Amino acid sequence: MKHERLGPVIAVANQKGGVGKTTTSINLAASLATLDRRVLLIDLDPQGNTTTGLGIEKHQVDKGVYEVLMGDCALADALYDTPCEGLSLIPASMDLAGAEVELVTAEGREQRLSGAFEAYDLQPYDYVFIDCPPALNLLTINALAAIDRVVITLQTEFYAMEGLTQLMDTIRLIRGRLNPELVVDGIVLTMVDHRNNLSVQVEQEVREYFGSQVYEHVIPRNVKLSEAPSFGLPVMHYDVSCKGAQAYLAVANEMLEREHFHRRTL
Ligand SMILES: Nc1ncnc2c1ncn2[C@@H]1O[C@H](COP(=O)(O)OP(=O)(O)OP(=O)(O)O)[C@@H](O)[C@H]1O
Ligand SMILES: [Mg+2]
């Protein structure tokens, strides 16, 4: 049976490593849960940083997104509670590292996740987020084939826009072949430092190039954001008053305000 769903499914993606995808996935999802939305977060990265960042040990996960992709378990059986009320997690297990190779020969290898979504009623959720690995591999393709929108995180540094063309090309390809409704939700700038000229300059360039696709609120460089995962907590449960927590809450509010806007594409 194909299920309808209510809220958008959003992947946080950029094949560039270390640009704030996981930090954004956890804290944007947790912010929306704090704002009384019901949120599901899926850790599609074999590194499992979203999983450990929410206090769940990867080696203790026996049912996670790997089992869902392989058809060994339904989405409903891979749900974990998180420290954040209203936020559920489908974690990465140790086995996810092998999924890329195993998927190559699997039937419908690009649409395993969308198939799992269709078989499960996502209606209880206002938002579903997927944290993608830093690669344009079969896992990321499974995400892009299954979602409504992509949030791209960009670190404001010299090579910020490197690789973006390839990401946009991949999105267009998936739109043409597998998921005609796929759109870019927007770009979230991360690790912004307004005292650093280069960071300011890169922010200006990205805004000139991508215009209103870029979220007005940015995520500053904030040490609390890097500390919170070691306590297994989203930043707003670690220190709600810190700049990082306030910035993610602001981006979440902006996302709620922009709901009508997301259909525009890059
Ligand atoms: N705004 C920030 N301020 C300070 N540190 C940050 C911020 N955002 C992310 N970090 C830190 O930078 C590192 C990379 O961030 P993160 O893991 O979110 O990136 P990623 O894109 O998910 O990386 P990967 O590509 O490896 O999955 C982490 O150590 C994280 O704690
Ligand atoms: Mg990550």
C-alpha cells in the first residue's frame, strides 16, 4: 500500500566533508521538535555521527537504516527515542558501512529508501530529515530519490562552492530520472565568523550567486555546537542560550516561514 504523507522529507547534503551537515541535521531537527513539530531524523551516513550525537551507540543498534535498506526490517521497527521530545531517530548501525557495496547488486538499488517510505505511514511527522554522507554515492542517491527537498550546508571558507555544480547536476539528474518533484529547499551557511574577512566575503559571494535561496539566518562558529554531540545532546538541550542554539532555532523558524517558497529551484 502506498501511504500519503503530511510534511516534507528533507535531505541535508553536500558531498564535501565537514561542512556542517550532521550538526545541521541534528540541531535543525531538534529545533523544529522544540517548536512543537513532530520530527523524524534518519542517519544515512556510515560514520554514524548523527546517531552518536544523539547519545546512541552505533554498535548497540541492531535495527537501523541499513536493515531498512536491505528490506530486513520495516521503518516502524527501527525507530529510537532521542533526548529531545518530539524527535525520533532511525540510526546508522555498524553494518551501514557495507551498504554501498551491497546495494550495487540489489534490485531497485536507487529506490530502496523511497520504497521503505511508501510502505510506512509517515503521516505522524511534520518533518523528516536525512543526514547524508559526504559523497554522491548510492546512499545519497537513495536519499535524493526519496525526498521532497534538499538543504545544502555550505561552510563559509575559500572552497565553499567547490563541488556545488556537481551536486546540482546530480540533483537535476535525479529529478529527471527518479524524482520529478525534487527541489532545493535552500542553502544554510555554517561556521560563519563575521570577524573573519574571508568568511564575510564568501557569504557575500554565495548570496550574490544564489540570492534568496540562501537562508537569511546563518550558523556562527560556536564551540558549544562541537561540544554538544559528545554529551549525546542537541545543542539546545546542552546550552539553549548559546549562539549556536539560537541560530539553529532562528533557521528553523525561517524554514517554517518559508514553507510557501520552497518550490523555487536553483
Ligand atoms: N557552527 C559550528 N561551530 C563550531 N563547530 C562546528 C560548527 N558546525 C560544525 N562544527 C564542527 O565541525 C565538524 C564538522 O561538522 P559536521 O560533522 O556537522 O560536518 P559534516 O558535513 O556532517 O561532516 P561529514 O562530511 O564528515 O559528515 C564537527 O567536528 C562539528 O562539531
Ligand atoms: Mg556528517
